[in-house]
Amino acid sequence: MFLVALSFAYFAKALSGSYMKSTITQLERRFDIPSYLIGVIDGSFEIGNLLVIAFVSYFGAKLHRPKIIAIGCLLMSLGTFLIALPHFIIGRYKFETSIRSSVNSTSDLSPCPVRSSVLAAGPSTSSVPSSGCEHESMLSMWIYVFLGNILRGIGETPVQPLGISYIDDYALEENAAFYIGCVQTISVIGPVFGYLLGSVCAKIYVDIGFVNMESISITPGDARWVGAWWLGYLIAGLITLLSAVPFWFLPKSLPLPERRLAKYSPERTSFIKDSPLLEHKYQADEPANFLEMAKDFLPTLRSLLGNPVYFLYLCITIIQFNSLIGMVTYKPKYIEQHYGQSASKANFLMGVINIPAVALGMFSGGVIMKKFKLSIMGAAKFALGTSLLGYFLSLFFFAMGCENASVAGITRSYTGMESLYKVDSSLLASCNADCQCPETNWDPVCGENGLTYFSPCLAGCRTSHGSGIDTVFEECSCVAVGNHTASAGQCNNRDSCHRVFPYFLALSVITSFIISLGGTPGYMLLIRCIRPQLKSLALGFHTLTTRTLAGIPAPIYFGAVIDTTCLKWGQKKCGGRGACRIYNTTAYRIAYLGLTLGLRTASFFLCILGLVVLRRHVRRQEHNTLANGGTAAGELQALRKEENNSCNSDQCPQTADYGPERETRL
């Protein structure tokens, strides 16, 4: 029952965590913030962990673990509801557009107002703050998301260290790896539903039910589209709330079942019951003095970090988690920006194709370890081998490139012949010089020549007909072919991207499966390289350090590096830089993949050192075992010699029951 309850808690926390990652582009656009700030929001979950995890892991192991996990689930639920709160506080989402929203409208302002008339009327409207600017500048709404994610992090703290140690305490040793593999597998199934939920919500417009959908002139593939991000947080919060219920009814500790005692001899059963270590493992803990536990904390932590195998394992996982967390956080965004997919499709592919491969890999790793009874050395070699194989396969991602979108004035000249890569440069040209065009409003149109223009005004369009997404602009002076027309939306003519995308998905599935094969053996290596009484603290401290040194900084510096590849930034309602509209896809690919694989390259040098230290540790243990065995054999030989001397000259007649068995018993 505890295994089922813990699996559901893992499912709930993984679902809400993956849903957070699936909404990063929605949050960027809704709050008009750059990628590095999204990294700060994403890392706030780990900040919550940092605040309490060491104490929860240490004190929680001595208290009522199931009830502490239940309290954590309640806090996670409250945090998830808090993340959704800004949607109900701020006004409706408004995006830049020059397209008519009313179907009944028969007249519209020209997309290209004449410069002289505009200058006579006054300054451009783009430089004047909107009416809601003062209200919005008082408080950044993303702070609520930040605080909610911190609360989620605090609530998630006890689930892993206390849950895993509880299973390992009350399960047979040979089954512990399989049970932990099951829990880890369920925790990877959670993101499947998290990303699928993200896919569904990304298709729904953010203000669904409050606006007339016929008036919305953008589609889910548009860089301005924001889905119903808040809806998924309400659903995830409810599921997390339900996961807290079973833990209130579970006991503090489990007795050793009689059917498990039956397989042992009476002497061994007595030893198990009388052993202080195993009594701590199978009996309820005595009420503990908090002051005494606090005094023991630092010496215990010093003893833990003095284990060279554990310390090197910690360093290796910190580097690899930096690579993993940064890669996973921005992978949906990478699929969107690099391969031109919508946020909904990117999340759907992550949930249906990528995450199941990880779940299957982790489960298979647990089964392989149980079937072949891998030793601590075998588990280390297996984890390193799968990681290396996945690393070499990942190098092929660099070859799966995609050309930049053709945008006039940014990646292409207005004639469409010359390649440009101008960062925030002027978009004015001779063909639109007569228009007073704001250069910050991203309102793309696709010309007949296959070139995307930043806005109808910058395309030099004079008139338009139709409404919404069916709007057609005419007399566009910058479109030098055909009827000089342009349609609403960005051009979708990146054929090479569509051809290479299936190969990217296939390789992504294969590498995810191979790397995750080593997940469970690597986790069991962490558990088996430390003393049993330090298990909860070791798991908790491992989670603390990886989240502090990987979970918090990785999304921030990955986001900052990605921001450097932006070619054109949007503008906030009150002025200032908003979210990025167009990226240099080549630079994006090199920065994203280079940072991911560069970190993993560094970790392999420590892996080799760790393997050497582990080998020495195992050999030392074997030598000690042989030495102890030799001492026992010497004592046995001395006893035999003494017996032979005392039994000389028939002074000690042979007994009828003498035999080799007696010596064995002796």
C-alpha cells in the first residue's frame, strides 16, 4: 500500500513539474519576459528544496515519515494553485496586430500610414505607454509564479528521501532495487501526462470563455499565441491534493512479516530480532530528542562526505544533472524554434514519444540489475557504459540542422537574395520608407515571394480585405512579385526542417532510452556505497546538492545563453525588452547542444576517477573479508591441534558421533 501511495505521489509531483516545463514559452509570452527569467522561475522549485531538504531528510527519518510526506503533498498542491493565480488578477491578453477583428467591419486604417500625416498628428503610438501601463508596472505578475514554485519545492522535499528510505528499510534486499525501479518508472510516466496536458492547454486560447474566438487573428503556431496555461495548473493542483490522502492512514513503521522470518533458521531469526541495526530497520523508532539529533547532525554529515565513493558520485551527478536539467527544460522550446513546430505539438511529442522511452529505460535498468544480480562494481560499469553510448549518439544532433526562417530585414534582405543576421537592427528600407512603421510590433505577414515581413506596414502594404486569420494585404510595395499581396501569418516554407525532424525524433528516443538504462543501477550505487544508518541523510543531501548546484543555476544560464541567439526582441506594453520573437536557429542549435554535451564531456573525466576509487574500495573490502576469514581459520587450526595433543595415547577416545560436521560446527 505504501508503494502504491508513493507511486501516486511521484506521479503527481512529476506531472506538475513537467507541466511547468511545458508552459515556459507560454509564460514568456504572457508576462513578456526573456528566457533567463523563465530559468529563474523554473529554478525557484529547487530554492524551495534548498530551504528545508537537509533537515527534513535528517529529522524526518526519525519521525512519522508517511505523515510528513502527506504534509508535503498538501504544500505542493497549494503552490500549484498559487501559480495559476495571476491569470485571475491581470487583465485580458493583448497582442500586437493591425488586422481587423470584426467580421462586419467594411473599412480599416491603412496598414501603411503616410509618414507626413502621422508626423503632423504627433508621435508614433508605439512610443506612448498604453492605458494599463501604470497598473501593470506596480507588480510583476510572474512573482506569483515564482513564489508558487518555491512552495511546490518545499512540499516536494520529503517525498523522495523519506519515501525511498522507507521502502528500502522494510523490503527484502533483493526486491528493493525492483521496487525503487517501479517508483522511478511511475515518476517518469507522470511527465507523459504532464506534457500531454500541456499540449491540450497550449491549443486552447488563454482567455477562452471571455473573448469571442472569431476575433482572434492568430493561430497556435504564431509566436504571439498564448495557450490556457493556468488551466493545467488547476488540474495538477487537484491531483496533487488527492495524492496526500493515503499517507495519513499509513503506519510509522512496518513489522517484519512472519512469512519473511520463516525462510531463516531460528538462530538467524533471533539474531535479526536482537541486532540493534536491524531492530532500527524493522521496529518502530523510539521517540527522539531533537537537541541530541541536532548535535549529531554535523558529525554525521562529515562522516558521510568523508566517503570518497559517495563524494565523487555527488560531483559526477551534479555535472550531469546540469546537462540534463538544462536540456529538458528548453527541449520543447528548441523543437518550437528550431523545427518550426507549435508549442502544442512540441509538448505532445515530448509526452508521447520521448518520455515513455525514458520510463522504459529506467524500468529495464531495474530488471537487468535484478536478473543479473549486478554487484556495486557491475552497476557502476553498466551506468557508465550506457551514458557513454548515449553521449556518442547525441553528437549526431549537430548534423540535424535547420535553416533560419526567411524574415525580411533580419535573416534576408528585402530583395530576398542576401543572407543577413542583424540583431535588433533597423527594419526600414526604400520600399517602406514612406510609411511610419513601429519596428517593435511583431505582426508577421507572408508575401507572395515566400518572404516573411515583420508587419504589414514594413511590407509596404496599403490596403487589406477580409478579417482575422483570413486577412489579405494588397499593394505591398516590398513584395516585388505577382499581385504584390501578402497573407496574415508567417511563411511556412522550411522544407528541409520537415524532412529532418522525424530523424531528430527517432534519435532522441534512442538516446533517451540508452541513457536512462543506467538510471536505476546508478541510483542503487548511491544507496549501497554508504552505511545503512546514513541512508536517509545521503539521499537527502544528494538531492539537496544536485538541486542547489544544478537545478537552480542550469535553467538560468541555459536561458541566458539561448537569449544571446535572439535576433529580434519584442517590446513590453510599458517599454523595455520583452520576449524574443525570432532566433538565429544555427546559433541556437550550437549553443543548446554544445552546452548540453560539453557538460557531459567534463563529467566523464570524473567518472573514470570514480571507477578507480570504487575498484580500490571493493578490493579493500574483499581483502578485509579474506583477512577475517584467515584469522578464523587459524583459530580453528589451533583448536584442532590442541584437541589432538590432549587426545594422545588413547586419553580421549573417539566418540561415535564424531565426523566432519562437528568441525564445521566448531
